[in-house]
Amino acid sequence: MFNDWYPRKINVNSDGTPATYKFLTSVFEPEAHFSYAEFGFYKADTAKNVCELFPNATLYLFDYENNISPAKERLKKYPNRIFYFGNSQRFNDSYNWNLTRLFFYNNAKPIFDYCFLDGAHTFAIDALNFFICDRMLRTGGYLDFDDYDWTLGNSPSLNPQSCPAIKQQYTDEQIEIPQVRMIVDGFVKTDKNYTEVIKNKIYQKLSI
């Protein structure tokens, strides 16, 4: 049940997230070799810009399985090394499963220089996503959180009226509370190993 509950179309900026790839240009040279992980790439708009700006970057892209093939087609002309990880829409599946398998595959060593958390925007998934990314992020790397003030209730595509499965998955409180804000305020801002670079969005890791 609910193997295909997520909306086929959601409202996103066709340019992706300019604040993310513009920030990348301020910390990485165009020819730099670095590892970029994105959670919730959807149509790969942000990833496309990262590929164009940084042809030597290695990309790790995580999202639902049905978004993999269109992203591969869209990014096929770029020389970057790109790895895709698709998960199902089952309620207890998420990109965290593939991320954890990658963590074990690399013997629990940090491999990322930049993690863009732009996926579920929910505490149940992205609080864990933060903690795994923290283990996989190199010292000096960056965590980038999208939609600090976003809520399920205010989402045009994921409010309970537009997407009835939301009502079955979350309480009324969870639908109305900005869950990304809970993660950033509760776990990132209070962690002495991170410093805020862009308010409520980008944090640099100072130490392991």
C-alpha cells in the first residue's frame, strides 16, 4: 500500500537552488576536485548547475527511483563522475538506507566535501540524514539545508488536501511545524563542531 503515493509533479524552481551553487563558487575553484552529495535532486536542476560549474566534481545523487532515469538523461553530457542512488516510496524506506550502505562500503570514512539536504524536509527522515552526513563529511566540508521555514501544511504539492497520504503519515502538529528548522536549531546550531556560514542554511564542519 502507498508504494506510489508521492506526487508526480511538485513546484520547484527550474533553476534549482541558486543559493547553493552560487555559494559553491565562493569556496571551490572551477577546476576543483570535490565530492558533492545531494538528497532530493528531483529533476536534477541544481545538480546540472554543479556539473556545469565544476566539471571535475564527483556527484552522489539520492532520490526516488523514478527520478533516476530522467536525471541520467539530463546529465549524460557532463564529464563529471556521477553516482545515482534510488529508493522506493515505501513508508519506511528513504535515501538514508542507500547512504548508510555507502557509509559501510567506504569503511565508515568521510568521503563528502559538501552535502545538500533538500529531500523529505521531515524530522523522521532528515534528522537521521543529518547524523549520517555528519559522519561522512570531511573536516572543512559543508552542510547545506534547504527550506528552513517550509512546512507540509504550506506546501502546494504536499499539503494533506493535495496529497492525502500525508495525513496518514503525520500528525497535525508535524504538518504545521517547520521540521527542517527543528533539525538545524536543535542539532546543528548547538554542535560546537559546526560554524554558521549562511544563516539558517549553510554550516561548515570544523572538526571530526
